[in-house]
Amino acid sequence: MNSVTLEQTYLAAKERYAALGVDTDTALERLAHIPISLHCWQGDDVGGFEAPDAALGGGLAVTGNYPGKARTPDQLRQDLDKAFSLIPGKHRLNLHAMYAETGGQKVERNNLQPEHFARWLDWAKANGLGVDFNPSCFSHPLANDGFTLAHQDAGIRQFWIEHCIASRKIGAYFGANLGTPTVTNIWIPDGYKDSPASRVAPRQRLRDALDQVLAEPLDPRLHLDAVEAKLFGIGSESYVVGSHEFYLGYAIQKQILLTLDAGHFHPTEGIADKISSALFYVPELLLHVSRGVRWDSDHVVTLTDDLEAIMQEIVRGGFLPRVHIGLDYFDASINRIAAWVIGTRNALRALMLALLEPCDLLTKYEQAGDHTSRLALLEEAKGLPFGAVWDYYCQRQGVPVGIRYMDDIKSYEQTVLAARS
Ligand code: RNT
Ligand code: ZN
């Protein structure tokens, strides 16, 4: 479709939406200012640069061995550049501590310094990206027992406390230099494969450890703390120390961010309905938008009802300023750059759908008690010409319209990825 036809199709769509009280231009303007935090770890199967071929720990599992995986920081950045060039809008990078660049020196995780991320900072600056950060409490000899911050051994616990403190400082360094606060998210794998004798003792240790990690207050204009819960993991099927109730309570008490990962609840339990409740009590949320298939399998995000419900809740509630949207999935069975692009474009498409909802009319029906019209309109809205608005948006943002982004990815695969051993 040429750009004239794209624009005409858009104008026809605009009228359809306007008839329901929705201004598509405003929706596009709003969408352009919503950043999605792209997870660096989709690019190399959660490998990092300490020992890229070491086994993945913490109960995380990436399947597939699609050729061309990034093996160096420069390759990962090159792949990210390609992905960002195919995604409309300005976004963020979500970085893990194990992607430090230590110039070939072994630096223990508890000794990591901002300088080990200077090249990431330069790159983020050059590309106008905000950065989010994560301590890496897995894939490490001191995490081999399946415990980190809640470990029984005080020395091991201390190591991970120091790693998390170092990570907060690195997060604040990004925030200070990029002019947008970094969210540093703590997730730990700690838990038991089988029934514990004590469910309380590890939680007591975790609470005390977190208190130490967070002891130094950091300026919220530079840095925000988040904690991520989980229901179960591989090797922690019977008990996870950092459960939802544990971290919900902790985040409320400390007034820090709660992270909701879409894959971290019972398989049929969505996170959409948790957003409005949690936001009464915690200042902000971080989302790990993911897609579990049968379990917390971290599949590429697709345009599902679950995803749409999440974005609807954020938009309907007026929560955009208080919800940080990040992605968390890893698929090595398909082109990794395509995995980023497909998942991020889907997150944006779901956001756009939410921004195009005829909210005023729906609310009017609801307030009048006319639940029949509410249902009718919700169903009608699903058939509105959303694709025309999305295509026009992509064109305006200077990224490929429709599946044409795959042409770029295929040629990148032939020229760049194929040359990697
Ligand atoms: C694991 C958590 C966590 C990780 C990343 C790599 O279950 O979802 O967020 O996926 O930190
Ligand atoms: Zn997650």
C-alpha cells in the first residue's frame, strides 16, 4: 500500500472512531510517548558476558538454538539497534548485571561498579534510550543451591546483598546520566523443590536481607526499586520464598514498586485485574509482560486477550504515569531479533487498542446501568478498523508497515547473523 492509500484508509478509520467519541490523532500522540522496556536477555538466551556458555540457572529455561546468537556486547547492541529500528516509538533497555563489560577482567558480582556499564551508558545516550536494571541472582556458583538472598549461609547471603546494593548504584548511575529514573528490579530464584520444614525461616532471612539492600535511600528522580514475586519455578515447585503475598506486603510497607510478571501466577490467573488493586497501596508498578503456555514458559508476547486486558486496565485507570511496562520472555527457537520485534510491536498494538477504546461511551452506559449497551459496544469495538490506525502510525514513525519488517530481519540474518559462528 502506498502512503497516500495508507493515509486515506486512516482517515476513513478516524471517522469510524470519531463516531464513537474517540480521537485517533490523540491516541497516536499518546502512544508515541509510552516507552516499553526491552529485555536485553532475549538477545542471547539469558547468557550474559561472564561465561556465555555456562549453564542457565535459577530455574530459567530457554529452548532452541537458532543460529546467530549475540556473543559479545557489541553484537548484542547491534541486534538491539536492528530491533529498535523496526519498532515504532522511543523505548528503553532493560539490562541485567551479568551483561557487565569488565574488559576481560574477572569482577565478582558484588564488586560491580558503574564503570562496567559505561559502554552501555554511551550507547543508551547516543540512542536516546532510558535504561532499567536488574541484579543477576542466578547462573552463578553461589546460587547453585537454589538460594541467594534467603540462603542459610550468612556469607552467601552477604554476597548477594552486596550484589543487589551494587546493582542499585549502577541503576542510579544510569538514571543520573540519562535523565530518566532507572527501575532496578530484584528477582531471586530462592525456593524448594519439595515441601519445606519451615516456610517462615527463609522469608525472615529474605526480609532482613532486603532491608539491608534498601537501607540507603536513593533519589526517586534517578532510581526506583522494584521486587518481583513468583509462584513456582523449575526446582522450586513446592515453595518460593518471594511469593506474591510476601512482596505485595513488602512493597506496600517500603512504598517501593511491585513487579507483576504475567507468567508468575496460576496458569489461568491474569495480572490485569491486580493493577487497580495494587495501585491503591504501592506507588508504582513494573510489569513483566510475558506469555506463559501451560506454565511460566516465557513465550513471545502475542496479541492475546490477556495482553489486551493488561493494557486496558492501565489506560482505563489512568495509570500510565504509574506503570512501567517491561517485557520478559526468551525464545531461542526463532530469530531472536524477530522475537523482540514481534513481542514489542504486540505490546504496542495492545496499548493502541486500549487507547482507541470508546471509554466515555462505555462509562456512560455503565453509570446509567445499561449493561446491555456496554456489552454491545465492547463487542462492536473489536471490529473497528484498528489495523488502519496501526499501519498509519508505523508509517509516521518511520518503521516498516505490516509484516515488511520481516524483510529487514531476513536480510540482517543473511548478512550479519550468518557470519557469526
Ligand atoms: C524469572 C523472572 C525474572 C527473569 C529475568 C531474567 O522468573 O521472571 O524477571 O525472567 O530477570
Ligand atoms: Zn520476570
